[in-house]
Amino acid sequence: MTIATLGGVFPVLPTIFHEDGTIDEGGLVAVVDYVVAAGADGVVFPGLASEYDQLSLDERKRLIAVVGGAVRGRIGFIVGASADTVEDSAALLGAGAAAGASAAMVMTPRAVGRDLDALAGFYSALGARAGLPLMLQNAPAPMGLGLDPADVLHIVSHTDAIAWVKEENMPCGQRITALLEEGDARLAGVFGGAGGRYIVDELGRGAVGTMPAAETPEAHVALMAAHRRGDAEEVRRVYEAMLPILMVQAVFRWRLTKEILRSRGVIDSAYTRAPGPAFDAADLTELAVLLGRLEAKLA
């Protein structure tokens, strides 16, 4: 199995719906084009930011094909293949491989629980069937298991299937340091997540990339470019410009992402299937101000 070199900005794409709750495939394609135009290194789909738990297995497989067709090899593509069974994960991995993905991200399955050897067995069995290298997504409870770094490294050391880790538990930076300093030689790198809210600390500690949401990819791309050229002052300037949006994103999550995409004319509807707080008129007014200030600072 060939291990691809992965790094940089890989936004997790939202699933786009029409106002009646049906899937808008054209809207999803438009978001792919938007992220590509922003200069992202790749995309991830479907992940937590995609409302993947609100999609059926067949919907996920169909949309993986849509994303792969839209990406067309222009940037990287990591398929999200989280599921409670090896069979369902393998089906998603197969869809990803057919759509041109070079790796698969799989969250620690809650159905397996915190038995570390059983988790290693899950990833080993999946890797044997997949044909794609795997990224272990260590998401916090209740979405994931919220494993300690030592537990993650135990799993990595007991399977050849895992090449990367996406660490999203607090404090993310300390956990990334632990994974890298105490890590296994077969681990090719660690990505940060959590919406990109801790990206400066994560990159400073050696993360190879970030997986934010997809509402303002140009900001993450600008920050990553500054990091790559060693311009620490510009990294912090861009980060500080992003912070107000990131704070709102932490509360409204999918709705924030889709509302910005809608306001920018990328998609027609900000409808979400996932439960959560909705914007009121004052929120939308404030969001427009924050977005305008971010755009001005990045101009």
C-alpha cells in the first residue's frame, strides 16, 4: 500500500440540502469548487462537519462519488469512513477509493468501546479490506471516545493500517506533542481539527495540517502559507482576524458554515438536518459584520 504525503489545509465539506431537507448535489459540487479556488490542499468528506450521522449509508456512498467527481484530482481527497462496523466502514472506504480518495479518516467506533486491543483489531480488519491508508480520528465524547495519547499510540503500534491521527481533544496542542514525542515510527503525521480554533498552537507543535470547516478556506490557506514560509507574525495576524468567526462557529457549527456559504452565493440554502441553535436576526447582523471585517483584513 502506498502512503500518500498529506499535509496543509483540508476543509471538511458540509452536506448541502435544499430547503425541504433533500440533498443538493449541485450545491455540494459548488462548495468543492469554492474550496479548490481558495487554494486548499485537499478536502475531507463526509466528517462530523458534514452531518454524516444524519445521512444514510447509501447517501454517504452516493455523495462520496459526487465529491470525487467534483475534485477530479485537482487537490487531495480524504474520504470519511466512520461507522460502527467494519463492514459499513469498508463500504465507505470502497466508495472513496473508487472516487479517487488517497486516504480514509475513521473515528474510533463507539460500538467497540474503549478496549484498545479490540480497537486495534477493528482498524487492522478495516485496513486489510480497504486498500487505503487510514487516519484515526480521535474525537471527544460523545461523538468519539476521547482517548488519551497513550491509548491512541497503543492502537497505532498494534496495527499497520493507521498512518495518521487527527487529534481533537482538549488541550489539542499538548496531545499533539505527546503523540509526536512518544509516537510510533509508522505514524506519518498528526492533523489538528476542532474547527481550526487552535491551529497556531497545533502547527507550532508539529501538526502537518488542519481540518477546519469550509466557510472561510481562504483564511486558513493564508495562515498555512505564512506558516510554511516561517512568517510567525503573519500567522498570528491572520489567526487573530479569524478568531471572531471561529468563536461563532464553535456555537452554531453547521449553520455558521452554511450561512456564510449562502451569504457568499456559493449555495442556495443553509438548511441543516442536525439539531442545534439557529441564528436570529441579531445573530445574522453580527455575522455579516464579522465576515466583512475578516474579508477586509485578508484583502
